[in-house]
Amino acid sequence: MKIVAIGRNYAEHIAELNNERPTEPVVFLKPDTAVLRNNAPFYHPDFSDDVHFEVEILLKISREGKHIEKKFAHKYYDEIGVGIDFTARDVQQRCKEKGLPWEKAKAFNGSAPISEFVSKDKFDLNNINFSLQQNGEVKQNGNTKMMLFSFDDIIEHISKYFTLKKGDIIFTGTPAGVGKTVIGDTLTAYIENEKMLEVEVK
């Protein structure tokens, strides 16, 4: 499986990082070695002093497809989840200043904790509340109605470039409120009011 992630998909998050608003989805990849399942702990990498949490709604691809039209995109996923896109912000900034790719900052081992997946039929996909708590304090609150590019927009765009296969996971972007995590933190992610993911930082 592969992870395809979308950056800069919430306007307030774009503003907090002083980034340019995109005219199409910003796409990057994470390898399968980035995945953490079953609430496994996240081991803070020694190459960064500024790792940030970014909570995101996930889509789990249910069938293979490429060049998918937006009107058919909903047929390619049945389940959603929540995940954290850990980002080594200091490494990312150095890469951006040199015009280099960000993969070292985004795709390192353990940088993609993911929850279990649940049926999308339980939700209004254009109005899903999700959030992240750091040590019991709410840090991020998002709603999918705030996305610049919808789930179907994202699938249409990605599938122009990459064949999507069953089991692939799409990270759909993070809302405002991202912040630094340190050893000893507990990060908890929710969809609506249901706790879906809990990660200890070690």
C-alpha cells in the first residue's frame, strides 16, 4: 500500500504557516514504513527539534482506479479514519529554503499513525468534525466543510498521476492549530466525539 497526502487544504492552516494558497491539491507521498497502527507509540526522531502534529481525515481506497472522474470518485472508498501527519518542521523549512523535496520531513519512520477505519455511511462527508488533543487539551478542531478541495476533488486529482489501489490511504489535509510535540506527550484524535487514535510520544 501507499500513502498519498494532501497539503495546504485548509485556509487557516495555510495562513498560520504563511504559505501560498494552492490552485490545485498539493500532493506528497509517505512510504508504508511511515505507518503506525494499533495506537503504537511514536518515537521522536533525533534529527529534529521541532516535530509537529497534524490531524487529518483519512480515506481508505477500496478498488483500483486511475483517471477517475469526480462524479465517480465516491465509488473508490467505503471507509474513513483519522491519522496524524507528523512533520519535522525544522527539516522541512531547510528543504523549502533550498527548493528541495520535503520527504525527509514528512515520510520518516513512524510519521503516519492511523486509526481503525469505519464506514463512511455513518457520516455526512461534507460536514465531519474531527479534532486532536495534546495531553487532554484541544489543539486542533476541523470540519471537512472547510476543505479547499473535497474528497472527490482529491481522488480525481491524485488518480491523474498515480493508480490508486485497494488498501491505499489518502491523508486529506490538516486544519489550523498544528503544534510541536515532545517526548512524554499523549496525542488523541477524534472523529465527531469518538476517540479513534491515541499515540504516546517516546
